[in-house]
Amino acid sequence: MRPLEPIGRTSRIGYGLLFFLMFVAAWAAATLGGFVSATFLADPVTMVREGIELLTRYGFAHDIGMTVWRVVGGFALAALVAVPLGIAMGAYKPVEALLEPFTSFARYLPASAFVPLLILWAGIGELQKLLVIFLGSVFQLVLMVAVAVGSTRRDLVEAAYTLGSTERSVVRRVLLPANAPDIAEILRLVLGWAWTYVIVAELIGSSSGIGHMIIDAQALMATGQMIFGIIVIGLIGLVSDFAFKAANRALFPWRLA
């Protein structure tokens, strides 16, 4: 192996699957071999059996759908607010000077700390869960988008002015096309954080969702069900990650993926 040496798509997929197989093999050896008690960690066979039971008898598919809807809804709201603000901060220094201190302050505030307040303000319904995801994502998105836009090559901007572009057309025809792939990649990364926030929101005052199921399983010491819920989150995240990458390659062919 050489540093930064690219590998083929087949090799990349093979290495990824290999690590998954190694992980499952180590898990099976530790649990089925009797090294770890089933009270603390269910084996893969038990996890699959209890997962199928959740899906066929207890309506877990509805919980999955509710969680996905909450993530998509809360994250979409955050993106609608954060992307324009981030572009404005990156493009215009007075806007950055106005908003950057507060945004930097707010992004360190943990979204989970707002859960009690949000329950008081919005109740325990869907709005509260959407707001947890929104607060956890929006400030991170604003700063990351602002940094990306603010790092645009200065020679591209100067060339646009030389060719007669106005301030507005520089933003529309230079800053946005140059940074659209990076903004899409930022959205992909922060979407992973949104899944953390939705589970936090569902752990308190929720009657549906993957987080709600995990809490119920914890009360019953059903580690297989808990692990199955966690794995479902990871699989959904993996699928959405690959979908984002495919969409980025299709939408921004001028940027190598």
C-alpha cells in the first residue's frame, strides 16, 4: 500500500465487506463461545431472530418509518435555514461578522440539553422531535457552509469581476457552482449527526420510533432487540450515505467523487 494511492471500486467494496465479516465473526466468537454473557450482549443469531419478531409481530416497520420521517423533516428544515445563511456569511464579510460569534457559541450547546425546554414549549409531539434535530444540525451546517464558501479561490472571483460580473452574479455564477459539491458533502456528513439527535429526542416522551423501541427493550433486558435497532439505524445511514454520494456524482460531474 502506498499513501494516497487510489484503489478500484471492486477492491473498495471487497475491503468494506471484509471488515463487516470480521466484525460479525468476532461478535459471534465472543457471544456464542461463552466469553460474554447473553445478559449483556446477545449473539448474532438471537439478534436476527428477535429482529424478525419485532418486524412481524410488533410493528417495528412503523417505528422505522416514524424515525426516518423525523430525521428527514428536521434535517430539511435545518438545511433550508442553514445553507442560505452559510452562503451569505461566506460571501459577505459584514454578515459573517454579525452572525459568526453567535453561531460559534450556539453550535457548542448540546441539542439534548434543550429536550426538557422543548417539551415545555412544544409538548411531546412531533414538533418537539423536529426541533431537537433542527437545533442539533442548523448551527453546524451554517458554519461549515460559510467556511466552504469563504474559501473560494480568489482568482475566480477576480476573473468574474474582470469579465463584467456584478456582485449578485458572482455569488450565483461563481461561488455557488464552485462550492455546490462541498455543500452537498457537508449535508451528507451532518445528516449522520441528525440520526444521533433523533434517537435522543425519542428516548424521552415518545410513543413510537427506533429510540422508543430501544428504551422498551432496555426495560426488558432484551439486548438482541436493542442491537437490532442500532443496526437498523446504521443500515439506513449507510444507504442514505451511498445515495448522497451517487446524487453528488450525478449533480456535480465537474468535481471528481
